[in-house]
Amino acid sequence: VCNFMSHEKCLKNVKIPCSCIAPSLVRVPVAHCFGPPGHYKRKFCTVCRKSLESLAFRCEVCELHVHTDCILFACSDCRQCHQDGHLDHDTYHHHWREGNLSSSARCEFCKKTCGSSEVLSGMRCEWCGILAHAACYVIVTPECTFGRLRNMILPPNCVQLFSRNFSKLHCFRISENLQTETDEDDDIDGSTQGSAKDIQISTDSSKQTLKIFDGNDAVKRNQFRLISVPRIAKNEEVVEAALRAYYINDDQQEYELQTFTQQVLLSDDVINRNDAAEDSNLGSVFRESVPEAWIIRAKPKDEEVIRIYPAWLKVGMAYVSLRVNKDSTVQTVMKEVLPLLGRQMECLQNFKLVEVLMGSKQVQRMVLDNQELILNRLKDIRKTSIRQMNQTRFYIVENSKSMVQVNLFVGGLPPQLSPEEYTNILKEELAIKTNVVSVSHVYQAQGAVVLQISCFSEAERIYMLVKDTVVNDKPLYAVVIPTVMASKIPQNSCPLLVFVNPKSGGLKGRDLLYSFRKLLNPHQVFELTNGGPLPGFHTFSKVPSFRVLVCGGDGTVGWVLGALEEIRHKLVCSEPSVAILPLGTGNDLGRVLRWGAGYSGEDPYSILVSVDEADDVLMDRWTILLDAEEPAEGAENGIVEPEPPKIVQMNNYCGLGIDAELSLDFHHAREEEPGKFNSRFHNKGVYVKVGLQKISHTRNLHKDIKLQVDQHEVELPSIEGLIFINIPSWGSGADLWGSESDNRFEKPRIDDGLLEVVGVTGVVHMGQVQGGFRSGIRIAQGSYFRVTLLKPIPVQVDGEPWIQAPGQIIISAAGPKVHMLKKSKQKQKKTGS
């Protein structure tokens, strides 16, 4: 059925369950979260166990890989990352996934190799990462402690999210564009892919290829499986081959084949009429006029045994078997089951029977009517799809008044309005129903609100409508966010909040998103292109202690630190420490804090361990007030009035003159052709090119600006660029201040409350500084600066350039120092060895 291979002498030791019984082993049904189909080298399909040579899907949350035509047969056995009101419990068991391990993987118990690049081999817990042979993993204690990263993982029992019909991509805030690609491929699932894969076996003239449908649903969708059987095969052989194609290991005597004609699409009666024809044709299935398509049907039964799972048990797979006949209703079944579960004293009205379909993409639950005949229900399911019957369970559930609460973060609104004004805008634009929707949090400075919705259909309607809504020429966006139950977080735990900018560092950001979602709880990983840092900080606002990891360039780090500064007063942990995984071009702050010059494919697990072992350091941040006294000449929008004062935050450095001019030219080049700027090497090449064009500039910046440091006028030497530096790294790692000791100035530190002011004489000087041959011209050191611009001059702050109109620039210390994480030296030695 599933292509499992074993030596004959090893058969007695086989512990791996076949794909056909996988649904019966699911503890808690959790649907998978599939991204777009792709090509995955050296991986194997979990269902058919063959290598993924063609297009395949992978789950974004667990290690499941599956062919496009096997996806229907994967059951909902994903990691349970949050509580959703169904089968919730506080103890977590290992979540084992077979195979796709590196060939060097070693078993935790017998210490022998358990991975393979040739077949599906070895088991891995997707929470704690423990590895074991199939024969060894059964002796492991079932409870999982989340392994080495336990203090960084947000425990699943602390996260609550009522999702119902929200797709898993929405629940985990995975980019929407993935969804469209997935949907287009839905039609491939059973038909075209299946034919391409299996048709090769039927080139033999003594065999015939048949299309097999497993029920009315497959007929409607035109999703069939191909089987190849001898031309003189008996009915039983064809039925057996058809059942195998659908991963069903039931007795073939319970099934029959019915001929398929095009009228079947229009009428079920045609199918029923085929029964008579089938009975008279019990010999060979094949005649000259044999149709190429058949439907496999279950023969009607007068009685059968069903399993009833009690939803309140923490064991998951425990069930009661019960024989039902044609008179058995849902009510009589519950009456018989309750005494077997020791609940005979309780009132029948307090319970309901729920039918659960454990599909790979969605878990569907339906409460059955008390008077419904059970055998009729089973017959209907099998008529729809025999495969679905294999993935269906019945749970007996206690009636409880479950509170529905969906939290939607809505951004893109006009800033600085009152809660009432935001409610009125949402009423006008989205027609929200105030009896089920309330505004629970307002972020006025950012123009964002959090909606608390007590009705699933209203939450879905608002979510879909927001995407097409524009307010004041700005599109709105909505993010589904979970509730973190801070009281349940273990005392010594310090979860890691991860922000990834997928646009930084080529495509490395996307790969890191995927890796961190797997290593941690996906609810603690946020994609910055999907609503920025605010939804992440709001989700963690009640967490008593947490750390932050920012994956991106210096601009991304500044963005997150700026958002943290704005929202700090609303966080229980108001000063989380911030680590950096440098993905940008310069990465100066990452270099200073020992995180390296740029990410080059290191193992994400070891990065998380380094973050856990990192040291806490303080860093100054600076506020820059830009006050233009007269209109900018040749301003793009042609305004006549002076620009209003604006305030920007600075972490690394601020440059005026030639340094900012090069940044501006690079910025324009990137805006014209963004697709080309996806590697650090290319980006630096463009910097060199624009620098060479400025090589003949005259040195007269000192005539166009005046500098005041701590209330004292400072005379400027003949320079082309003036740079204020907060950290000892500038322009991709150059030391602009230099290391020579100087009695006039203190030795610079990132937490000394002082900025260093340095001059450069032009592009050649900047090149010499970059090469380490010279340092800049030391001008001043202080904590309060006033720069007067006498004409429009290029300015850049942390890599963001613009032309600043004549006026004043005031630089002063910004609020409290920020807590950063510096990679510890010991760890670096280990990785280097």
C-alpha cells in the first residue's frame, strides 16, 4: 500500500505504521499549513514514501513533505501550536515525524546513525528535536519538555486562538500570496499529477490502466487515481488494487466496482442502477467495451462496529468500540457509550456526538442530530468518499458554553483619533456589527486598533473586507492574532519574539521564516511585511519576560527599535533585550554586537542557542529634530511653505554631505530596479559605481553648514562629509573614529551618552577608511548638537537618505537606553573550532 520495504528477517521488528492506518493513530487532529508547491531535493513523501522528484507540498509548521497527488491522503497530524477549544490539555507529548533527517543524524538512545538520504528513516520529535530509530522511539517517555530551546519556546498551552474557518496560513500570518498559488494547484491533486506519475506502468500490452473514483465528491472534482491491472483480472483483484490506490486496508469483500458513465455527474440514480449490471458480471471485469473509469463503492451493511472517542480524555487515542444496527440513532449510541465511560449518572442532554473529518488541509467538525440514524450517516460519508470515511472519527463531547473570541489587528487607519472615531470609521467602511465587535485596544500614534469579535462569520467577513478597503488613500490591513495566557507561562521561561524581514538579504529571510517556525512555536514568529512589528509586540504585551530577535538589515533593526520605543509603556516587559541576525548590506550594528557581517547560511538552531547565551548590553539611541526654515528648492511636490519639523530616531550614525549623497544615489538605483538588489555583493558594487562618479567633488561642505556642540561653536576643517557616529562601525565595518588614543576625547562606547563627530574629505578618503588605511578627521564629541544648514544638503540616518532643506538639525539623547544582546565570545570560539 505505502511502498514500505524491509528485510524478511527484520519484519518482526517493524514498528512503522502504514499510511492506511495513520488516521487512526492521530492524537489530536490538527490540519497542516501548506505553502505553494515547490521542488524539494533529497526529501521523501510521508504518504507513498517515494522521493520528491516532481512538484510537492511541505507544511510550513511541521516537517511533513508530500507529493501533490498524495496530499489528500495525508491526515491532520500537524503540531498543535495553540488551544482552540477542542481537545485542549496542558501536558505535551512528543510529536514524532518519520524521516527526512540528515544522513549523519544519530539516535539519542543507541547512538547509532538513524538518518538516511536513500529512504524515509528515523524519527524526530518536532518540538524538542530528539532523534531516534523507529525501534528505539517507542521506549521514550511520552511527555515532551521542549528540549534545549525550552526557555525560548512559547508553550502551546499558553496560546489561545479560535480559528474555525480561517485558513492555517491566516492563523500563522503567512504571506497571502502563497495561498493563491496553492489554490490553483488544488485541481492537480488527484487527476493530472496522478496520471503523469502512474501511467508509465501501463506500457505493457497485457495490462490496462483504469481511472478509479472513490465517490461522488471525486467525480464532481474529476479527481481520480490510476491503477494498472492485467487485462484478465478478476473483480476481486481490481477491487483490491483500487483500495490500495486509496490507502484503504479493509476487506475487499465489503466493496464493489460500479461502471462510470458521464450521466453519473448529473444523477445519482444512474449509479444505483449500475448495481444490477454489476451482479451479472462477476467473472472477468473486462470485455471489449469496458469503460475506462470506475467508481468504488462500499456494499450496504445491516450492522457494523464503530469507534467513539471521548473528547475529555487526555490520552487522545482511547476509544470505545460499539456495534450499531439499522435502528441505532445518535441518541441510542450516546446512551450505550456513557456507562462504558463511567458517566452513566449524567444526563444525556449534556452530551453531543461530533463527526470529525481529519483532512490534511482542514479539520471539519459537525454536530450530529440526536435522531439521525448512524448507519445512514456512515453510508452517506462512504457515498461521498471512501477516503474521507477512513479519515472520519466520532467524538462524544460535553456541552459547554464556549466563548468565541477572535482578535483582529487592523492597521493603516488615520493616526491620533479617539476610540469612538475609530469605531465610526470601521462602521462606515466595514459595516461592523457593534453587538459582536468591540475595540479592545487602540494604538493612536500608529493608527491601529485591535478588534475583539465574538462571531466567526463576522470575523471572517471583516478580515476579507479589510483587504479591499482604503481610508484616506491608505489601504487597511488585518492580521489574525492569538491570545497569550501569560499566567500559564513557566516562571523561568523567557520566550523569544522573532521578527523577520523577508525582503532583506535576498531570499534568506524566507528560509529563516520557515526554519524559525519549525524550531519555535509559529505564533512567536512575525513577518515584518505583514503589518510591521506592532502585531508582534501587541501579542506579547502581557508576557512578563521576553527577548526579541530581529532578522534584517540595520534599517529593519531601527524600525523594530522605533516601534518598541512607541509601545514600551503598554508592555508588561517594557525593556526586552534585542538580538540581531544581520541580513542587510552594511550590518554595522550586527558587527558591533558580534553577530557577524551578514548571515551566510548558518544553522538556525545554533543561532537560537547563541541568542539564549548572549550577554545583555545597553546602547544609546538619539533623536534628530529636522526643522526647515525655508522651503526646499526644487522639492518634488513643488510646495511653497516650509516643511513641518520632523523627528527621526538614530541608532548607528547620521551623515551630511558626500556620505548621504552616495546613499541617495544607491537608493534611487534600487527603486528603479529593485529585482537586481538581492545580493550583498551586487549592492556593494553599485555603491562603488556611484562613488566613482563623485570622485571630483570640491571640498566646501564646511562653508554650507555651522556646527554647535554642547552649546559651543565648533570650527569645521575643509571637508566634504560630516558624520555623527554612535557605534564603532560605519559603512560595512569601517572604523571611522580610529583606535589611536587622544587626550582631547574619551574612548567611545555605545552606552556612554556621547556621539563622536567625524569629517571626511571626499570619496577617496571614504575609500581609504573602508580599506582600513586611514581614519576620519576627529572633530568633536558631545551629547547635544545643533547643525545649521545654509543650503539644501543630502542627509542620511541609518542608511535612509533624503535632501534636507536649509534650517536647523538638533541631535540629542532619546529616552532610556535600549537593551541589546551581544553574542558571547565563548560561543564564537566553539563555532570556529
